[in-house]
Amino acid sequence: MKSAASTAFPVSREREKSAALRFLRRVYQAILTSRQRQADREIARMLHLNGDVLTDSAEREIERRFKLGA
């Protein structure tokens, strides 16, 4: 027969794991959100420099920069 103390440790360990995973997911999501905002700002800046008009050449330049990571 198991005592209450012997079953409490695995439950506590699982809660710690779950909390750690939730934390890591939040950190990962924050990084993705930050990078998306940075990309959005860069596109807005490029469009502003192009007269706030999305031309074929501006679209190609945006695509080139983000595909190559330049």
C-alpha cells in the first residue's frame, strides 16, 4: 500500500515539468512575436521609402530581403 507522501512527489514533479513547458512556450512565442514585429517594421520602412506604394519592384525587394535574410 502506498502512502500519500510517495504519490505526492511524482505529481509535484509533473507539475514542475508542466510549468517549465508553459514557461518555455511563452518565451518561444515572445521571440516569434518580436521577430514578426521587426519584420513588419522593416516592410513598413521599405514601403515608406518607396513612397508608400507597393510596386512590383518593391515587392520583389521585400521578398528578396526576407528570403535571403539580408
